[in-house]
Amino acid sequence: IAHIESGRVTHNGHAGSASEPLREKDTIAFTPEPYDEPTVNTNFSVLFEDERVICVNKPPLLPCHPGGIYLYNTLWHLVREKNECIGLINRLDRETSGVVIAANTVDAAAYANALMRERDVVKEYRAIVEGLFPGHLDASGILVRDEDSPVRKKLRFIPDDGAEPVGIAECKGVQCRTEFDLERTLSGGMSLVRARLHTGRTHQIRATLEAVGFPVVGDKLYGKDPGIFLRFADGAMTEADRAALRMEHQALHCSRVAFAKPDGGLYDIKAEEPSSWLM
């Protein structure tokens, strides 16, 4: 009511009223009060650009799209300040770094999105994980809502080992598959691994690595202590939490995206890991 009375809510372009009825195709708009958005890492770099796409290396701690308290401090807004692109083809979590591709034309967006739906896009990631990772792991299974977690968006990876887990028939999950390869072991009981996605599911890499016992370093939600995420959300993280995470952000990086050009040839975009990684 207060927002309506202050004129921040409009109905078909005019000041709204709480008693005014709504009809089909009416337009409601809300303008929030001015506020300072949280500081983000704006240090992205352009990797490649042509008439169809612009490819950038997104730093960690930068949201891709506007949402919640972020509007201008997003990769989408920052890229559009330099290039009037149509939209982002792929997205990464706020803490994840690496290759993000934006379309410069409507046709390029439609073409790239169709390739995404058909899984005709190569996507490779690198991650630093806790523990000594085996040489190769082909992880196929299903992602379901983690009913044991107090965080609603947390998922659980259930491996496909030929036997249906108890209760899986009732789960509303999605199939996923990721191949992992050890690149090298690191000091402090960590490993650098390469991940090749065969499906593109939300939190696929992070949930899978947690389930197989090698959580991503710095991961507040899928790490060694999921309670850290709740304390982070409440602004109550402790020094012990920060020490357990090892890094300010999760060590997950989209290192390569490749797909065919519509007129022949290949887009093959690669990005170096952030300097903040513990290498």
C-alpha cells in the first residue's frame, strides 16, 4: 500500500490505486526506491567478438543477469555498456568465472539457443576440489531436490549404478552426466580437475562433486559444511568458516565453450582461470 500511495506503482502508465480493478493486458510497473547495489568484481575481459557474438571472461563475484538486489552491477549491464548485444547465451553463477557468450543479433541468439537445446555445444570447466581426485570419473545419474537441506535450491546427485535408489520413482529429477579428469594434485590436499558437461543442469558440477566426495573449494552451499551458506546469507560467517572455505569464492571456472558457426568453421573460446585461484 505504501508503494502505491507513494506513486511507485503505476497502472497502464498512470498512478495506481489499491481499489482499481485489473483487466486482461493491463500493465503494472513498480519503481523501487533508490539504493546502493553491493560492490561487484567488474574486471571482465573480451575474448573474441564478431558480427554475431561477443565472448567475455567473467570474473568471480559478478552476477550474470539482473535479479534480487542486483540491477546495474551485472555482467549483462556491463557488456551492454560496451556493446548493444541482444542477450546472454549461457550463464554462470555469481561466484563462477569463465566464458560467457552474448549474441549481437536476434538470428545469432536463436541459432545459439537451438544448439544449446540440442546439446551441440562443448562446455568444459576447471575446478579445484577437496581431496585427491582419481584419474577419471564418468558420473551419470539424476539431480533431485535435497530434502535434507534447509536451503531450498540445493540439489542432490544420485548416481546411476544400475539399481534404482529407494524412493527415486517419486523424485522429480533430471538426468545429468559429467566426465571428470584429474589435471594435477595441489598442495594442501586439493586437486585440479577438468569437467566435460554432457548435459547442462543447474548446479550439476557442484552437486555431483559433493556427492562423490570431492566438493569444490570455496563452495558455501555444496562444500564441507552446508551451514556456511546460511551464515553467509545472514551476514554471519565466522573466521573459522572462511578458513574452511580457503577462498572467498568457489573455485569453479568455465574454461572453454565451442560450437559450430552457422556458415562453417568453429567458435572455440577459451579463458584463463582467475588470479585468485590457489594454484
